[in-house]
Amino acid sequence: MKTCMFAFLVIPFLFIGCSHNKSEVDGLPVIDISQKYSMEKKDIREVADVEYIPLETVSESVLAVGQIFISDKHVVINSFEEIFFFNRKDGKYLWKFNRKGRLGEEYSKVFLAVDFSAEECYVYDLFQNKFLVYTYQGDFKRSFSVKKKGVVLFPIYGYDKNKLIGYNQLSSYQVSDYPDSYPYYLIDKRDGKVTPLPIEVASPASNLSLK
């Protein structure tokens, strides 16, 4: 499978670190981040197939870069609770929707996952700990609450036609009421039931403490 990198601005060079003094554990490369490594300048085209998609700029499509999802037909961007759609082939602006509010079919904070097969947008509202499902045009279809306390799921991605996959951000903090050594979850798209994956994270990177 070819590696394909999508870019929305021209990035002529990519700076990457050399892999000197790299070791392996169970066949996986391990880099000692405490060491200093020399830098090597690479043309991005040497390491990936590059495709530039200039997005059309009109008054309705001005945005800040946020979450980006790409299919064969669309580029979907979540930017400050607005969800933008562009044509995948030529970058033409198509439409956007914004359902921010406090009513039952509206959201307050958006973490997005896109189901391109079903043409559905799954918006996770962390303040309500629930998902709201919309059509591509922003029409409300249904909602479901996450059936577990002590989780804040982000990032979230489509897993298959029935499930999403997400990471519990609270596992990166020391939350005494809800310890979580298995922070990766499958989320049922029908009822919000969450199932932890057998991936243990015994020592999260953050040592912050929430009391």
C-alpha cells in the first residue's frame, strides 16, 4: 500500500531526526528521547507520495485547522464546533453545519468522527458525555449516552460499521475515583456501550493529579 500524505499548504521540506542509537524491543523500534540527535533535512517527496488539495476560500469557508477526515469524495473539517465539507478532488467548498446550542438535538463541544459509508457525523459532546449523530447536511438522526462514568473520549475514530474507537483522556491523570489502566475503548454506535480493549497502560505519560 502506498503511503499518501495530504497537505493543505505547500510544505517544501520535512525535518526529521536521524535514528542513530536506536534499539529494538520485541521487534519495535525504540528511540531514547533523552538523547540529542542530529537533524537531517529531507524533501517530503522522498518519504511519501504527496497530494496537495488547495481548499477553496470563500466567506463561508474561512476556518482554523481542526480535526480533518478524508474520503475519496470529501474532506471534512471540524473547526470550532462548525463542520465543513469540501470536494475531495478539487477542494471546492460544499457546505457546513453548526448545531451548537443547549437543546436536545444540539451540542456544546465537538469531538468528531465521520462514518463515510453511512454518511453520518458522530459528534461527541464531552460535557454531556454523549454522542449526537447527524447526516452530512447536519440533520439530527439520534443520540446515545456513553454507558460508563469517568471517561472523556478523545480522539475518536470509526472502527467498523457498528463501533467507534476512542481513548479515555482521564487515564492520563491520577483520578482516584476512576482509575483506568485500559483506556482504549470500543463504543457501540447503537447504545453507547463501551468495551475496553486488552491494551494496558500502566504508567500514563502525564503525572498530573485531579482531586
